[in-house]
Amino acid sequence: MRIAVIGVGLIGGSIGLAARERLGATVTGTGRRRSALETALELGAVDQVAETIEEAVADAEVVFVAVPVGLLPASAAAALAARARQLRRQRRRLHQACGRDGDRRRAIRRRPPARRSRDGRCRARPCGPFRRCNLVPDADRADLRRPVRAATRLLHALGARPTAIDASTHDRILATVSHLPHVFANVLVAQAARALEDGGERLPATGPSFRDATRVAGASSDIWTDIYVSNSDALAAQIDRRD
């Protein structure tokens, strides 16, 4: 199996490790930061790196897009467009190689399916940040049922435990259990900093409650700003709730 991973940070790197170790897949990674790509190679999360998305998805059977939320639409669109161009070129070459119309139709109809790993044993380390993940298909798209089933099987093979959930429920729950805690942590740190500035004091020794409540405040502001913006309606609704 050939897998492409666009974005080889914490989640993308974890996917690459699981794919290589559990499925024996060949993984090609690409991303914006050369340092991240080099680290992924050193850790064994990818077999090779590509300079562009089009190069990364060439001949890939599965493509994972694991970039920050703000880059996700453009990166996914680029991957889909590149794969579509490649498939069109492959079909043209197949038509030319098959010759007669009858042979051409038979060759296209009998294209082999994606290969599966012969060894189903779970040899990988825990798949980390994507062990518990959500699949969010469009409920009105009956044509997505087969791809969703295929994605579920693949994620199970990687060691994840995916759960299907509709988009509105997903956004509302994540706003409550993930995004809101980040907001609170950042507000708490900002208030503590202002209190210290007003009194000209240094931060005193703190107990575990303050450390636990503010641990996530150190997360990347660039990444989390995009997350807040992308789910702003659900997040604002949770902040305004009075019941």
C-alpha cells in the first residue's frame, strides 16, 4: 500500500508511523517545513519526502491531509486536483496501450483493487493523537457510504477507533470539550499575568490545580486561532449558554 501524508507534524507523523509498522505501507510525506520533514524521516514516520503535494500523491492509494485547520481546504483541494490529473493521464496511457476498443473496455473494467497487507497483526506502537477520531460524513450523501466504510476499516487497521458523527454535533461537542478549555486556559494565564503586573510581583509557587488548568495555554496560537475561527459559531454558543 502506498500512502501520502500532507503535513507531518504530531498527527501526520503518528499516522505515518502506524501505516509503516502496522500495514507495511510505503509512506511519502510533504509539508511546509523542511525541519519537520527531516524529523519525520529520522523517526521513521515516512519513507521519503516530496517537494510538492502533486509529487506526494502520485500513485498513492490513500492520502491523509494533516495540516492546520486554516490550510486544510486549500491542501485537500490541491491533493484532489493533483490525483485527478494523474488518473486522467493514466487512463490515456491505458487506452493507448490497449489498442482496440474491446480490449480497452475490458482492461478498464478489470483494473485490480488496492492491495491489502497480508499480515493483519498489530505491531505498531499506540497511534497516539488519532487513536480516538471522528468521521464526519455528509448525512445527505448516500454515495459516501462505501468510502466511509473503507475509511473506517483503514483507521481500525492503523489502530484507531473511529466514531461516525454528524457535523453539527461534532462541532458542538468539540467546542465544549476541546476548544472552550483552551479559551479558559488562555484567559486564566492572561489574568494571572495582569495581576502580577499590577502588584509588581513574581509568580508564587502554584499548586497542581493552576498548572492543570493552564497546561494547554502554551499551545500554538497560530493553530488555535484557526480552530477558533473555523468553529466560531459553536464556540460562541457554548460561551453564551446560561442553562
